Amino acid sequence: MEFDLIEVIRSRCSVSRADVRLGIGDDAAVLSPPAGHDLAVSTDTLVAGVHFPFAASARDLGWKALAVNLSDLAAMGATPAWALLALTLPDASRDFVAAFADGFAELAAQHGVALVGGDTTRGPLNVGVTVHGFIASGRALRRDGARPGDLVFVTGTLGDAAAGLRCLDRADSRAPELFNAPADTREALVARLNRPLPRVSAGAALRDLASACIDVSDGLLADLGHIAERSGVGIELDAEALPSSSALLALFERDERLVLQAAGGDDYELAFCAAPARATEVQRDLARIGCGATRIGRVVEGERVRLFDRDGSELVFERGGWNHFG
């Protein structure tokens, strides 16, 4: 049965690449990185009930499992190439695996990612994906390059995925109100949770523009905190500048919205720093790509990330983002 499931995955995830010398079917893949490039590698594990709702569709889970990893490559400015998949299943459901593989393959095809191997085993549902990408030697975006005076930007909009989770949570204090909201508005937010869009093109465009970059997975404050720590700087953010989607604006009042945007996580947008002289170029290039970039703050001397309200007071939340062991 295990090999039947592997064949289901292999047959659906059939992106062909010349740099894959040997793919699925042997004890290991044989791959050939291009000359003059560094290899960027990232891995993530998604656990049922922690990273995705138990009721999430298999197809959406397949998409998201790859998307969150591609987002890490995007934050490095890397071009995706290969993936490995470790799939743990409570039972050998061919239908589940087929739908999962279709969702995975849909996104893989968009980015030319070849699935080159992995593993299937039995246990509580969780998904591990490892991705590999290429970047010209020495040109990777990093977290440690921010300098005082840099401006801080974010792609897309913030808070939608966390809001989508709220829309699915029947135990939420606002559940009746959210469930009675217009279906297209709710669905737009839930789609951001279930099918995040990795900003691969934006990451590539930022290679020569950004001084530091990270993807927003655990929450804006938490993730920018990694840049602040690695770069030895402080970051000041303007709450009024945080970009909102029309769906978020329609369903959540300002105070709720700010918590979702600053600490909600799961957005998989890129937060990055750039010198003021590059601001016009940044916004022009990312607008051309289609995701846009909003200036939300600045890098200063000091440490940690601080969010300021319109009256200049600092906003402090109970938590700044997701912590697996917090």
C-alpha cells in the first residue's frame, strides 16, 4: 500500500527538470545545482490542529505545505527548484493522498518545482517538506543587514490569514457575527489561511534592493524581531500604515484588526528593510510584480520592535506572534 501511495504522488507531481539526474524511485535523489550559484535549503513541518485545522481539505493542505516552504526561499531571494515530501498519515487513504498531491502539484507547477523524493509513514497527520532553491553566489537576502536609517516595508496585506482562522472558529466570541458575514468576504480571508501565496517573484526583485528580509509566518512583530536581533538594531512601526485588505476592513474593527495584523501570523508576506534611496525603486518594482509594498516603519538605533499608535503611544500586545513552545 505504501508504494501505491508513493505512485499516486509521483504520477501527479511530475514537473520535469534537466538538473534532476535521478528523482523518485531510488534511495536518494541525484541533483545537479548550476555553476556559480549557492543552494538555499529550507524545511517546515505542518501538524494537524497546530498549523492547519483538522477540517482543512487535502488539496488545500497540499498547496499550503509547499507554499510555506517556498515563502522561506522567497525571503532569501532564491529561485525554487526541488522539493522533498515526508507525509505521515493516520491511514492509507488513496483519495486523501491524491487530493493532497493535486494541491501540491498545482503550486509546484507554477514555480517549476520538481518533487524528487521523500517518505510516507503511518501516524498522526503531519506533513514535512524540504525545498531547495538557487541564488547567485553571495547574493542571498539575509536577516542581519538592516541598518539605522533604513525604511521598513511589507508586501501585500496583513492579518488576513489570522482573520480567516477566526472565521472558522465556532468557539470565537464573535462566531455568530462572523458566520453571518457575506460569504465572499469570509471566503477571501479563509483562502489566505488555506492557500497563501509565496512571494517568490518579490524576493527575486529584492535581491539588489533590500538590506534585510524575512517572511511573515509567526506574526509581524515576532518576525521583524528576528531582523532586529540579528542586525543589532531597533525597529519602529506605524500602526496606521499596516496594510489591510477590504475583507479585513469589512469584518473587524480597528483594535481587533491591529492585533491580527501585528501578531496574527500565517500571512507569508515579505517584511524587509531598504535604504531610503531605494524606496521609489522598491515600490515601483513590486507594484509591477503585482503584490505591491507598503512602507510601515523605520530602522533605528537600539533594540527590539515597537509599534506606535497615531497619537505616538506604544501599542503593547499580550503576545507578538506565534511561539510553538510559549
